[in-house]
Amino acid sequence: MFEILLTEYMLQEMKILNKFLLLLILIIGSLSAGFAEEKKLNVDNHELNFFSGMFDFSDQKQRAVLVGFQHQNEELYRDTFLGNLSPITGGFVTENSALYAYTGVEWNFDLGPINFTPSFAPGIYGEGDGKDLGHVLEFKSEVQATFNFSDSSSLGMSYNHLSNASLGDKNPGANSYMFNFLKKF
């Protein structure tokens, strides 16, 4: 009886955490858009990346469909020897109610009509009914390739790996692939 009550309590706590993470994703997305200069917004300064794919495709038992978004403010960039470096903020949710909200950096390599974009972002993970990744803090390493089909729109594919860098008792990680639609505004 005690185990059933404990399990129900844990499920309720995870549902609350998932709702909190979803709210955090929405707030971060709203705030990142609100920090743009108020005096004038130039065209093509912000980029939204909408994506969908398969979370943890390499684990037969835990794979799940995911959907998400990412925001990049192109006014906040720095040209470095590693390419054009800029901040990103985003998140995703899986069909199993797992949530991940992150903020980090990406490097943009413009190769004509093709763009190559590796990124790194620490974030907060809530497993919901999905995979236990071992810790609430997870690190996302990603690589993305996109094709520009207009001045303001691109299509692409990306691959990422989530890991807690052995901060938790376990570190199973998760490998995901996504199809991306990017729009500048």
C-alpha cells in the first residue's frame, strides 16, 4: 500500500515538474524575443527553428516522437575563428511528456546554400513518462545541416545527444534526430 502511494506521489510530482518546465519554455521564449532593441527591429534579426523528430531513436524501448522550437537572435553574434557564434534558447517535449528546456550557443558556418551549425546547450530535463536520463541537468550537443530555399526560410536535419556528463548516478544519454524548418523574421 505504501509503495502504491509513493508511486502515485512521484507521478504527481513529475506532472507538476513537467508543467513547470513547459511554463519555463514559454517564458524563456517570450523573454528572448522581448530583449530585442525597441527603437527599431531590422528584418531577419531573429530566427525561429521549428523541429520534429525521434527522441532516443537508438533505444527501442524509450524512443518517442518529439516536437520543439529554438530561437536565435542574430544581432547577438560574435565572429570568431570558430565561425559566427550566437546564443540560442529553446526546448522540446516528447510524446511521453518528457521536457527539455535549454540555452546555449551555436556556431554558424555559411557554405553558400548549405549551412552547417554545431551547437552546445545545457538545460533542464524532466522525464515525465519517458526515459530517466539520471539527472535534471543535461547537456545537448547537436549538429545541424540546412538548405536555404529563400532569403528567410531554410529546411534541414539535425542530430543531437543529451548527456548529464556523469553528474547523476547513471548517465544513459539519448540520441535524437530532427527535421527542421527555420524562419527568419
